[in-house]
Amino acid sequence: MDTSRIFGSRRTVEQVEEGTELAPKFDGEGLIPAVTTDHATGELLMVGYMNREALARTIETGEAHYFSRSRQVLWHKGATSGLVQKVKALLIDDDQDCIWLRVETAGGANCHVGYRSCFYREIPLGSAAQRASGPLALAFTTTEKVFDPKLVYGEAPNPTRL
């Protein structure tokens, strides 16, 4: 996909921060972080990455596309599970190095583990964290899954995820 027609070049700080030209800053690996929240509630659903093609396809289709760092492939969210993220708003931060997607998700789940959000565990803070003699114990904030990942993706674990 030719992205040169939709992405401008980064010439000056003023042009990037105050101008109207989309000139995203991709990192050394060609990626830009993408924060995804629920359009209606603001709930944080996931954080992923986009390359130039993923951002261009998201703009073109109105559905979220990401780049999988573990698999090194373009990923259309929901292509396998049916849990497609329809983009209701697509924003970029002041220096154009982070994308914010506000989405509605078909089926209500956004995490491949089966939860609504990828953020389903809490890290202890303060004295609880200081008392830990080994790795911190995470506390589940959500225990009910929206779907069973084994039924959607099959039995085999993904060895590239670790």
C-alpha cells in the first residue's frame, strides 16, 4: 500500500505540532504505539503498535489494524475471532508519535485471552509492593471472560507470545 499520499514528511516542530498535515513519527523499527479505548465509556482496552500500512488501512477501512511485533505481521483486529474494532474516532498526539483509537467492538471482547480488556490485572502499590519478597503478585480485576479463546483460536498455545 502506498502511504506517501496520506502521510506528510516531518519538516519542523511547528508544522508537526501546530499544522494540519498528518506526519506520524514511527520509531526505529517503523512502529508507532496505538492506545485503544472504548468509544462510549473511555475504558482502556488495549495498547498495540501500528506500522505505516496498519495506520493507512485503519484510516482507509475504519476498522483497527495493528502490527504484531511477536509475529511480525499486519493484523486486522477481529479477522479470526470476529471481534472487529470499528473505529469511531482516530486521534494523534501533539508531536504525532502516538495514536489513540476510540472503538466499538463487535462481541464486546478485545483481548485474545477472552476478557473485555487486555488490562484485567492490577499491580500492587505502596506497602504491599514493598513487602514482596519475590515477583509481585498481580490481582485480577476481571474474572469473567467474554469468550473462550480455545474455542476461537484452538488448543495450541502461541509460542511466539512469550
